[in-house]
Amino acid sequence: MLSRRLSPLLLAGALLALPAAAQKTKPAKTKAPAPTASPADKAAAMRTYVDALLAKMTLDEKIGQLNLLTIGFDVTGPMVSKNVDENIRKGLVGGVFNTYTPNATRKLQELATKQTRLGIPLILGYDVVHGHRTIFPAPLGLAASWDMAAVERSARVAAEESSADGLNWVYSPMVDIARDPRWGRVMEGAGEDPYLGALVAAATVRGYQGPDLSANNAVMACVKHFALYGAAEAGREYNTTDMSRVRMYNEYLAPYKAAVDAGAGSLMSSFNEIDGIPATANRWLLDDLLRKEWGFKGVVVTDYASINEIPTHGYAATEAEAARQALAAGSDMDMVGETFLHHLGAAVKSGQLSEAQVTEACRRILEAKYKLGLFQDAYRGVTPARAAATMLKPEFRASARDIARKTMVLLKNERQTLPLKKSGTIALVGPLANRQRDLIGPWSAAGDWKQAVSLEQGIKNVAGNGVKVIYAKGANVIDDPQLIERLNRDNGLLDLDPRPSEQLIAEAVKAAQQADVVVAAVGEAAGMSGEAASRSDIGLPGQQLELLKALKKTGKPLVVVLMNGRPLALPWEQANADAILETWLAGTEGGNAIADVLFGAYNPAGHLTMTFPQNVGQIPIYYNHKSTGRPYDSVAPDKYKSRYLDVVNEPLYPFGFGLSYTKFSYGKPQLSKASLRPGEGLDVTVTVQNTGSYDGEEVAQLYLRDVAASVTRPVKELKGYQKIMLRKGESRTLTFHLTPDDLKFYNHDLMLGAEPGEFRVFVGPNSRDVQELSFTLQN
Ligand code: BGC
């Protein structure tokens, strides 16, 4: 085989000796078209190149390109790939994931380019979800910044680091709309809102891919999980989803579409079924919607062994049938399952599939490799020296700290408990106060938890010597030995303190008694959110609430610092703590960033992008719900209304909520018109003033409701926001422009349009505390 292998650099010459059919095409170019070439020229050059290559490929080689294997460090599914090197040599592998570092990736590319007949390079992927080596906050936190430049910057840094580590493909962004915090993967996404989710999706894709995917420091985004994965019933991982098309189009699809429009090179299909058909084999989803309606031209990769699971769903009798279904539906690349490898050849030979179907899937994978510049340099300039100079650069760490501060949400702050003074004594208690591992959270790619700055260290760094810190653990983060054992199998690094919980709490109480203020770092261990980490109880785990109750009894001001990957149910905490700061899973610079906020070096400005419920029974709970025919009205309560007997309808903290150390007041908003003709837009103006005693940032939000339409519309939908910095006393008049598109929705026939009638506009600092106006769209 070795002697017949063609180096990509020799391809152009070698192609001159192609069979007649292939020779009809122009000789392939090995160099990218000139930067000045038009998009059409570039596409034509790619087509020529890939056509020529395809013409040389055997059916088996084409099928090999559709095979994605895992090798190395992380396993996220029930099977692992075997004999990867050998299969690469045989030309039976198109891509590999879970391997990084310059040396390891070079070795793989050498196998592919030097030891296979055609020398086609591999596409090398990895779950780079919120940073690669420099870990940024969990995506749910990033979204809470409402700062798209920050989101894009975090993805850019991840691209710089991962590309320097030999990767060219990242399995991110996860853009699944999620309204059920029991689902552990809410930490990977932007939350419950399609408008904000779409902005985050596009910003992340831009950050990874940059202006030119063939640049050595760009990586191809893989938008996931297409589609509706966040709507798993009961928040239980891998569970069924089912929803109407109207809901799908209006409330769930926008972020995927935005990522596609931003140029995302690939998409990953989801594990769930849609309309009774597993996404991986759903032709309507992958072909009609994605390729035909949206014009997506990139690669669709399956999720981990999801073709093998099609029979388990009950949609195919055999794996062979599942493989045929998946390819015919539009899946191009089979992640780990090797079903394409084992079954497509026979399916083509027996006429159940055409070779053209395999060729199309292969073409898309080769095009992805072409766009990444892999045919010119399979190593993309990766060297150990470049990697050493890139990883965890001071400027990347500085970005991680700066961005982490922006993600933090101040949920409560009575009597100006925060910011803390840089003097006196602080009792720093709680199981997460000195943990590094949990700060970088799940999906922390190649992040090294030892690089993470703990909160204890961050407080020392920021507060300096003027503050005395007394530390006490107070509680284990989890008390259940079985759960600890399970999380430790995935590098949870948790231990169970052998001391009785009363003793741990007593120590913390003693520390509190000697202090001026208590800072309690509580929440979830890293492994309690992320994949396969659904929870049915979303309160603080273990004895942490008992710890807080004991601390409260000391009478000392109680600051609760939350570290968690999902909205939690915190009714006691909200009623009793003096201050609550949501810090998510804050990343490598987490401790410094949290301390910056606690001591006022940064005035918090994060706003929630997912509703926090009062309790699990309220779930699913989200601000953009429908009215129902019997909405509950607390002013005129009535038995036969949509409500619970034992809990209010309102959440603990609504979507968009977040406080600041300063105060903002909103003037009366105004509309530029009360009546619009079709196709017209209008302006909404509102003056926001900083009336408190700190400079600070505010996120002014604009929501819309279509009062009566041909399908019912949500009671409120985010349509715009502005994040502004106001100095103490400063005020600014903001103008939001509502466009004709903002009034549109998908009707029962899935046609997009605006319908005449009354619209209500809501303006305010969150989705609850709004002022209302109204206008009419004329016929
Ligand atoms: C997850 C994906 C991930 C893949 C590869 C799957 O289990 O659902 O999000 O990209 O594994 O690790």
C-alpha cells in the first residue's frame, strides 16, 4: 500500500494519471485560491479538487472517510474504538477525536498522509466546550454576560489553543434551548431563550472559525445537538422529546439556524427522536430542513454511537438497517459506531443505497478538510514550540478572568453586604471554597484543574494582607458515597470527609463567630452537571443547606457564593442569606474573578438566561410561556385557574434577572408610533439612570407580545437588549428599533409572517419587572 500512497502535495501531479472520467475534470489545485478570489471562485476550486479526488477513490475508501473514531483520553459513550492506527493505515478512517498535543496529532496525521494510498489527512476533533487549556466559565455563565464580544473572545482563545494542540474541529457550540434545569447539560448551552441563544450561537461560531477557516489558528465549529436535545422529557438524559412543529419553529430552531447562517462548518445530530424518528435517521430534519430549507452545505456527524442506538429506539430491526437509514437521511459521519464501515459497502452492492449517496457524504467531509487547509498542510503549522508559547498565555488568562467576572449574577444583596471591605475577618466556609477541580467544571477539555485559582486563593490575591481569612470546610459537597464513587470515575476528585457532619458544621460556626462576615462557597461538584448528570432534586446537595442554616444562626452577615452548572432551587437561601452571588463554574481564573466581584473591583452585571424555579415541581418553567385560557391572577385569585396548591406560579428568579452594586431606574418608555403599516418598524425609547453609588453596567431588555394571532404566542419574547455602562448619577436614553421581522412568527402552516392586531412592548431590567406599552399593526 505504501508505494501507492499519494502525498497531498503530489496530488496535483498524480491526478494527471487519473482514469479517463477523472481526467475530464480540471487538475486539482493543491494551493488555496488567492485570498482575493471571490467566494464563487473558491467554491469552484474546491469542487474541482474534491471531484478529482473522489474520482480516484474506491467505495471502501469513501466509506472510510465517513468513519470517525475515538482514541485517547476521554470516553463519552458505551463503546471505544479499537485498532485505530491499523484502520487509519488501511484508509478506513476519516477522522479521530479525543486526541490532542502536537506529537500525538502529528503521529495520526502521518499515518493518514504517509501510509494510506491516497494520503488524505484526518479531521481531528475534540469536545472543546468552554476553553481548551485556559478554561472559561461554563457556557450557561458565558450567556449570562449578555456580552457577545466576550462570548466570541472565549471561543477565539479556545481556537488558538486547540489548533496549537493539533486539533481542527471542536464539538461546540451546544445551542440546545433548555427549559428544564434537571437536565445536566443546561450548563453547556445558553439557556431558555431562542433570541439570545441565536446571538450566542453565532458569536461562538465566529470565535472558533474566524474569518478564514484555512488559517492555522481557526477550528471548525460543530453545532450540536441537532435538534431539540434540550427538550428531553423530565430533564432525564437521553430521554424522548416530542413537540409540535409550531413550537419547534418558533421556540427551538433559531439558535441552530443562526449558527448555520454564521457559517458553521458542521453539525452534530442529537440522540433524541423527533416526531418518532431518531434525529440521526430523520430525513426531514437533516435533509428537508437543514440542507434544503436552510441551505447548509457542511458535514453532519452523528453523536456518539447514535446509529447503533437506532434499533434500541425501536426504529430499525438491525444495525445494518440503521446505518442505511442514517446515511439516506443525511448523516455523513458515523461517530465511533463503525456502522457505516461495516454495513454501507454491502448496502451499495445490494442496491439498497447508491454509491452516489456515499459519495455525497464523502464529498462533504473532504470539503471540510479542504476548507480547513488540511490538504495543503495536514499539520497546520503545529509544533511543540507553538503549543508551548500558546497555552495558558497570560493574555488568555487575563481574558478568562475578565470574562468570568462578566458572567456572575448578583441574586440578592441586602443592606449592601457586598462589596466586602478589604479589612476585618472573613470566615470562608463551604466545601467549594478551596476546590480547584470543580471550578473548571465538566467538559473542561484539556484544562488542568491544578491551573485553576481557588476562591480561597483568589480572595488572598485580591484582598491582600488587610483581611484575615479563617477557612472551614463546613460540609462535604456530596455525602452519598456511591455518587462520589461514580463521579470519581470521571475524574471528580471528590473525597468524603470522615468527620461527622455536625463536627464539620460546628467548625464552620466557630469560624463564623470569630469573623465579621461569612462567605459560604456552596453548590455542585463539577460532575453533577454536564452529560449524563440529570438530577431530580436541584437543591444544594448533601448537608450544605444545613451548614447555611447553622451559619445564619450566628447572626453574622451571610454571603452565599454559588458554584453550579444549572439553576438551583434555593427558596431558603433567598429568604435568609444577606447576599447571593451566582458564579457558575467560573473556569481557570474563577477564584480571582469571584474575588474581584466580592471586593468590588468589578461591579456584577450578569443576568440570568434561565429561570430559577422555587422548587422542582414548577419545572419546566420559563418566562416565554403561553397564557393558557385560565392564567392565574394573584390579584383576583380563583380556584379554577392554572396554578398549584402548594407553590406560587412565579419563579424564584426570573429570566433576565441580575442585580448590581448600584441601582438603575427606568423612566417611562415611549414608542415612536402607536400604529404601524405592514413592513414598518418602530422605535422604543427609554431613559435609564444610575441612581446608586457605584459606576455599573445594566442590561436593559425589550420584550414583545403578539396579543391575538392565528397561533397563540408567548406572553413575552425577548426582542432586544442593550448592555450599557453608566457612571454614578449618569443617565442615558436608549433606543430599541423593532423591525418588521421582529413581529413575525411561524403560523400553523409554518409560514413566517406578521399578523395585524395589537402588540405589547415591555421594557425593563428583567423579564418580570417591566413597563408595558402597546401598538397596533394595521391590515
Ligand atoms: C455527547 C456529545 C459529544 C460526544 C463526543 C456525546 O456523548 O453527546 O456532545 O460531542 O459525546 O464526546
